[in-house]
Amino acid sequence: MRLGLYPKMAVSGMRKNGRLYIPYFVTCIMMVAVYYILHFLAHSGIMDGMPGGHTATDMMSVGTYVMTLFGLIFLFYTQASLIKGRKKEFGLYSMLGMNKHNIGMIILFETVITWAITILGGLLAGVCLSKLAELGFTRMIAIPVNYSFSISTSSIVMTVVTFTGVFLLIYLNSLRQVRFATPIELVRADKAGEKPPKSNWLLGMLGLATLGAGYWLALRIKQPMSALMWFFIAVILIIIGTYMILISGSVILCRILQKNKRYYYKTNHFISVSSMAFRMKRNGAGLSSICILLTMILVMLSSTSALYVGADDCLNARYPNEIGAFACTYGYDENLETIGEKLDADLKMIAEEKGADITNNKTYYEWSISGYFDNSKLDVSLNSKTDMAFIDYDKVAQILFIDTEDYNRVFGHNDRLAPGEVLVGTSKNVKIDDKLTVGELSFRVAGRIDDTITEIDPAAEGSACPEVFVIVNNVNEVATHYTQYKDYDGEPMLAWFWNCRFDTGLDTDGQIAVAEALDKQIRDELKPLNFDNMYCDSHDAQRYDFVSTFGGLFFLGIMLSIIFLIACVIIMYYKQISEGFEDKSRFEIMQKVGMTKDDIRRSINSQMLTVFLIPIIFACMHLLAVLPIVNKLLMLFGLMDFSLLLKTAGVCALLCALFYTAVYRTTSNAYYRIVS
């Protein structure tokens, strides 16, 4: 064949199948545009030098990786639908004398044409929309807006390279599907899978068990540390369970409906249920994909919008005063208290020289040791990696010893303790009896201070593991009992924390200047002493980082949700189109024996309602199941308000349901036009 004939045949085939290819082009263009925008925001340098800009660009960089992975998976799925619709055409070409090489050349030119349209259209849309996205992004993360327009060459290059690789893989996969099929198989491809599948109760029960395990795991987790460890495992179990249930359960549902004679033998149900029964295995996979995408959208938007709305509450919990300083070192040293007193005096002197009027001063130190807390006893002897691999991370806890004198002086109390007596407090509902044992040392619990521990650490509730505050009458003497404990790397487990926070009465610039000066002083004094961690921050300086982090997450959540929504629309559209062509002959036969257009419409509505309500119902169920574990993860960011998360989840679910309904109506009309 002449080389010039291949592109003509490719264009002709794509034009004849425009109903399938136009949505595919739109999807590819949108994905390229979003990828360019995310890469542009991450690497164009528009955030350089801006407060919080580095954190925000990191968010966009993560988005480009997610976009690449999802684009590859979804475009593979979409291309498979296109090729399935073209296999009969390719089979006819084979019977008319074309060989596999000729067909492969047609597919090559189709892929090249698609690539060219996608890259040009996507880059044009991305460049045109990049400024709008930049303005929305900068507004969302509350940084100064730059109104100059720019085009990122590096973003264009990376977009072209990334999607060239994606389309190359898609082409190879399309070629594989045609190369290893006989002409007869290609011609009969649209008839494949017409045998009604058997009801697989075993697969359904396994699916219920897997889904139940995912729900149980999500609901039983009590601490943020465990949420970090088990979140993705719970998600994977839920995804697997969803696919198993909807694939097997869809078949079982059809069988149950067919056995219900009062339901099945009606005009609006007979055709829909009988046709669904032949393809519910494939239907179940499609519905599962829609369900998982909807769940991802709901979880992303609910969590990121809750963080964005609650940013000020998170900031105030983490930085309750205008200035906050911290230093940490491991191992016991009797001179640490003297070092802390000198550091405190130096910081106050520097702050006053900068014009600060120091108020609400809270400076104190703690001795800390961590371990496995169970039955009012902290086991600090878990010193091997094997031990750490098999413990329940819900029971990992940190004990913080504070001297009674410091507790009374700093927080305005007047408590007295005898030797061996302690006051205990925790925000994590850790059960502590009348006796507390830490290592080999036991204490009698003289009282509880649960209601006042936010005075000590306002962010205690959001810590990765439970913090148990223990007030003792001589903290240094207690600390000496834990000097022998080492971790599995041979490092001391006993840690000394120095905490300092106060207000200055200065404006934002003044607070930031004071914090920078104090941070330099802390590092100059403590670095020579081999301290492990030290810093000084101001409340207003951290505001930029909080807003940029949460705003960046929210913006990224919106961008990815748009892509996932488009994916849902495309899956539903292709599902309706392919099933419409499959059912067309059935409805033609039924019309010849007396079925009216109104009967067809009622039958279609019955089928659509039976099938397309399933994903949104399951997605809302999944959202409710994972909200508790999402709440634990958000605690690590400082968001303690579960009611806020519930409200944002409710709003997102409502908006998603309205959008889903609109898409359902549109795609069902496309199905109706085909079959009628």
C-alpha cells in the first residue's frame, strides 16, 4: 500500500467514529492542559522569594506526578474502549487483504494524529488558562499577585516529553490487541462476552469480607500514628472489595430481579434487566471504577477544603503565642537546666532590644521518653527493629515529665506532690489507673490534669502518638532513672525538651524580625553543644506557610478533582455509547412486536436508575467509613474540628451528587438516541 493512503484511512476511520473520538480528544486535551498548568506553577519561578512559595510549589510538583500516573492509567482504559469499537472495522480490512502491518500503520497514524491534536490543543489551552490558574492559586495561598503573562518553555518541553511517552505506550498496547487477534476474532469483537455470567456467590462473599476489613481498619484506628501506617492498606482493601462486590453482586442482583416475576415481567424492566444480565461482569468493573473515582473526589475535596477553611484554627493551635522557640537533645546532662536558663535570658534580652514588650511568657523544660503503653505501664525495653515491627502503634506513647515548680510557676497552679506522687494528663483518652509505671519506676497517681494539658501543649491532640504529661516533684531525679535505655541504633531514648513562647506586642514585620534574630541566637548557642533540633518561629511568619500549604493542597485537590470528574464523565459516556450500540438490535426487535417509544424511555430509565445509583451510593458509604481515619490524619496538620470535616464532606457529597445526576441525564439521552 502507498504510504499516503494510511493517514487518509486513519482520518476517515476517526471521522466515522467521531462520537467516540471527540470525547477522547477533549479528555486528552484537558489532561495535557492541567499537566502544563501544574508544572508551570511548580517550576516557572513565579513563587521564588515569596513567603510560603516553596511549600506551594512542592504541592504542584506532587500534582504533576499524580497527573502523569492517572493520565497513563485512564488513557489506557479509554483507548481500550476505542480499539474495541474499531476491531470489527480492522477485521473487515484483514478480510479484504490487509495484513497486520498495514493495520498497524493505520493505528500508528491515528495515534500520531491524536498526539498532535492533543499536544497542540492541550498546550494552547494550558498556556491560555495558566494565568487564570496562577491568579486563583496565588489568591488561594494569599501571596502577592503578579499580573505579567509568561510562558514556561521548560513546562512545554516536559509536557511534550511526558505525553509522548504516554501515547507511545498506548500505541504499543493498541498494536498488541490487534496483532494477536485473528480476523474472525476482530470481526466478532463486538459480540464477545455475550454469554450470561454465572452468579459467583463466593466472589461476592470475599468482596464483602474484604470491604468489611477495610471499613473495620478505618474505623478502629484511634491515633494519627496508626492512621499514617494503615490508611493506604485500608484504602486498598476498600478498592478491592468494591470491585469484587460490584462485579459479582451486579450479576447476583440481575438474577434476583429476574426471579422476581412481579418486577421482571414488566415492559420497563424486562428489556433492561435481561440486557444487563449479559454484561454485568463488565458493567461491574465500570461501575467500580466510577465509584472509586467519586470516592477519591469526595475524600480529596472534603479533607483539603476542611484544612483550607480551618487554617486559622490549625495555626492558633500550633502557635498560640506570637513567638515560639524549641530545642531538643538526647541523653542526660545535669548542666542542661543551666543551659536553658542562659538561653532564656539571652532570648529575652534580644527581644527587648528589638522593641518587644514580653508578655504571656511560658518557658519550661521537659524530660521525655517513648515506648509501648498498655495497662498504665510504659515499656521502654523495645529496642530491636523486630519488636517495633509487630507492636500496635495505637499504643505507642510519649511520656513528658515536668517539674512541679515549673508547672505551678508557668501555668499558674498551686499543686504540691510528695515523693513518688504524680499528676497525669492526656488528650488521647489513654487509660491510666491509680498507679503509673514508666520503665522500672512506678508512681502513685495523685490527680489528673486532662482539662489543662492544652496549657502545656496546645497542639497535644494533634500529635502523632499520645502524649502523657506527668508532673513530678523532682524532674531531674526522675530523669536519672532512664539514662540506661537505648534504642535499636544504640542512641539514648531519654530526651530533653526546652520550650519557650511569649507575646511581643509588635506588628507582623516586628514579630518576624524578632523570630529571625532569636533563631540565629539559638543556633549559635546550641549547635556547638550538639543539640539535635532547634528553632524559633513567629505566629505571623508561620501563617504564610500554613496558608500556602493548605491553599496549595486545596488548589491541587480542585485540579485533580476536575480531572477525576472528567474521567467519570468519559467512563459513563463510553459505557452508554457502547451499550447503546449493543442494545440497539434488541430494541428494534421489541419495537417490531409493539414496544412504543415511551416504553423504550421507561425501560432506559429503569436500567439507568438500577445501574447508576450504585456508584454514588457506594461512594458515600466509603466516604463515611474513611472520614474517621481522615480526621486522624488531619490532626497531624493541627485540625481538630471533626464537625468541620463532616460539614465539608456533606457539601462535597451534595455537589458531587448533583453533578453526577446531570451527567447521568445527559448520557442516558445519548443512549436513548442510539437505541431509538
